[in-house]
Amino acid sequence: MPLFIITGCYSATSAKGMIDKPSDREAAARGIMEAAGGRMHSFYVTTGETDWMVIAEFADGADLIPALLVVGASGAVSNVKTVRAYSGAEFKAAQEKAGKIASSYKPPAK
């Protein structure tokens, strides 16, 4: 099944809530991913542009959207971004297919 990497930031209200009443955010992330039909592989608190990262598996990207809508609508997070991750084997297969279809493309300057 396809893997997705989801990142985001906690709101100031969420940060205050986590200070006042610490909670297991990994369990919360796992719960919403599973409720939407996915499987969470890992959860990380991160530094830099985002505060957290989830690696999850969903049969289809459309299955992930309801979970992201719920989390976003809560106001607890912002700047949520999702990318599809491909394994080395999947990328190798894409390279092989590209080699087979390359002659079908005609660049504009040629």
C-alpha cells in the first residue's frame, strides 16, 4: 500500500494545552489514522519548519483526506502537508518505464 509522509505544526492553543496537561500525541495520531482506514508506521516530534511528522500507509490518498480534515478542523494544527513516498523498488520500476516511453516525448525546441 502507498506510504504518505504528513507534517504539520501545533497551534499556540495546542502548545499551551500540552504544557498544562501532557498527552500522548502519538496515540492520538494513530487513532485518527486507523479510524480513516490507514495504518500509522511512525510518529515523530520534529524541529525546524514543522512540529511533527507521521508516516502512514493508506490504500489510496483519498482515504487519508478525511483524517486530515478532522485534524485541521480541530484548530489544533496548521500547515499540514502530505507527500507520497515511494520505495526504492517503486522508483526503479518508474525509471524502467521511463526508459520504455522516452521516445514518445518530443521536446518543444526539437
